[in-house]
Amino acid sequence: MVNLCKKWVIDIERSGGTLQELSKESNNIEGNDIESLLNDIRSLTDQTNPLLFNTAIKAARAVEQERACRRN
């Protein structure tokens, strides 16, 4: 159980790093290009890690919603 908890902590730390990278990348994307953002996610995350990948997808959606609000 301890090893599993350590793995979760590492996954969460990696997810946090991914969120920071996505935040930086989202500022470089022009217009409404969610496909580019998703490609960035694929390049930044280990898709075999469901927690990390799901966190990155949620981050992409949140970034896109925030950008849509700024446009309106």
C-alpha cells in the first residue's frame, strides 16, 4: 500500500508539472485551436498513466473554457 501511495504522489506531482506546461503552451496558441492543445498534451504526458492523462485532458478543457470566456 505504501508503494501505491508513493506512486500516486509521484503521479500528482507529474500532473502538476503537466498543468504548468499546458498553461504556458495555451498562451502560445492563437484562436480556438483545441486540437493543437490536445497535441501538446499528447507530447507532454505519458498516456499509459490514466491519472496523468485525465488530469491533462481536464486542464485542456479548463484552459479552453477560460479562453472562451476571455473572448466573450
